[in-house]
Amino acid sequence: MNSDAQYPVMRSIGCALPENYYDQETLSTALWNEWGGSDAGRARFDRLHRAVGVRGRHLALTMEGYRALDSFAKSNQAWMEVASDLGAKAVASALFEAGLQPRDVDHVFFTTVTGISAPSLDARLINRMAMRSNIKRTPLFGLGCVGGAAGLARAADYLRAFPAETALLLSVEICSLTLQLRDQSIANMIASGLFADGAAAVVLMGSARPDCPRAPRIVASKSIFFSDTEDMMGWRIVDSGFQVVLAAGIPDLVRDNLRAGVDSFLAEHRLSRRDINHWIAHTGGPKVLEAIQEALEIPKCALALSWRSLEAVGNISSASVLFVAADFLKSGVARPGQYGVLLSMGPGFCGELVLLQW
């Protein structure tokens, strides 16, 4: 492995959720009232919403507010407004915890898959938060659920080249604004019960900064791309916006392929799954979490924080794994020398693995 001096560090994580919170039963009833249909269809709809294991979610707008969004333009405008506010809150929280000011950030990485803008949202936040005029920007779009882990890995790659700098990763996902009320497919029914809204920001420090803490260090990362699986997950772009693509075979794909990818990654660093003390996984839904557990041969308790986050706030796409990571850092359970793996999967179909050490 490389010397300690080459390892960037996760300094802090800030999370932000919209103020509008609804329990799952209330949301399910409201959605079905909009959709309508047979009693048999309602029973299936309720069954799918219960199966995703979400107790409640924070949404960008009040339930009444969504009725006015009768075009993609209106939904995307709402995304820009809400995403800007949530992103600013998450960034301010992460910087405050790190003891930094907005002008201390050298490079901002931004990931989303639920709205579009040019310039990208990070430019709006640079102006809003009075960051430096020479700040570098790397907006990432289309990574979906894998974006949190991939953004973390790319920011760490950057800091290995510029170890005296500070990077900021921001993930903002407003999944509720992508809902297609005319789509009564199984995939959309599942998505309408699973995905939620929120933002997370991570401050990363290069090892040459004098105030850089020792841990958790980002030792390495690895991307895993599964060939010819681009139709498994993502968006179809339709007149009304983003229509979800969510294949039933995703858990099997994870179950059949994740173990080999993880084992290969760890072997590159003379480690095995037995050496990993902590697993920080994206909250992809019950079937995906179960597939991760089976693939890695770990008990459900090893992903307890992921299960808890899924239940409490739902799946916030790229931000989800960062919410879980924030909860893990707050728990304080990691001990010096221990290893952890942070992992996400998403459209491509692909995965991202990040090796951490305390």
C-alpha cells in the first residue's frame, strides 16, 4: 500500500432534508387517489409500497404542490429552487463541522440525476455561498445511485494529485419531482414508494494540509462495470420528464457479481473480506440490501445503518450512501487501524467501492 501521506481524508459530512415529511401510508393513499384503478390494483400497489421497507419520507413540496407540476419545465424549475436550498444547507453543515469557510474549498464535485441545468447547480451555489472565483468544478450527471460513492472516489483521486487542497462533494437528489403519474408500471409503483429527497455534502482534505486529521483515510477505490446491462436501471426521457427504468433482475445481478468484484479489489491491497470491520452500503431497497448481504456473506446487522436509513428517509439515490456514512461517523464505533468498505451501485449497471481506514 501507499504511505499514509498519500491518503486523502473524509473530514466531515453534512446532510439536509426538506421540511415536508409524510408517513408512508399517507403518501401511498394520496398517490393511489391520483392514479385510481381497480381494487385488485390497489392491493398490489399497497403491497409494493409496504415491501420497500420505508416508514416515511421528506419531500420537496407539500402534497398539494405537486398538482401544479403539469410539465417537465415546471418540475425542473422546482428542482432548481429546492435543490439550491438543500444543497446550500448540506454544504454549510459540512463546512461548519470541518471548521472551514466556503472560500477554503478548492474544488467542488457535484452529482445528481434528478434535475438538469446549465450552468450546473454547483455554479449557483458558488455564487450563493461566495466561494472563490478560481474554484474548480466537476459536475457529474447520470450516475444515479452510484454517484455518492463514485463522487467520493473521484474527489479522492483529485486530492492525491493536489494533496494541499480541500475538495467538496455535493449530492442533491429530488426524486419526488421525477414522479410520472401516468405511468402505472410495476417499476414506477416501486419507485414511488422507495425514492425520496435530500442532499449530502462531504468535505475531503488532502494529506498535505496541516489541519488534515488522520482518519478516516480513503485508501483506494475501484469501479465495477457490468457489460451490456445499461437497460437495467436509469431514465427514459419522455415529454413529461424522467421515466424510471428499474429491472426486476437487479438483485440477482448484485448477488451474482458483487462478491468477485469486492474480493478482487481487496486482494489488490492484500486484504480479504475477513479484514473488513465495517460495511457502508447504499440503501437500494430490501432486495438489494439482502443481495449485498448474501454476496458478501455478511449478517444483516453488518448493514444495520443502511436498513435504518432506508426505513427512516427512504432511498435518496446518490445521497443515500453519504447519509449512511454520516450516521456511521457519528456512531464513533470505528477503531484505529480498522478497515471499512463504502459501496454503491447504479445505472450502467455499475458499482463503486471505496476502501477506508481509521
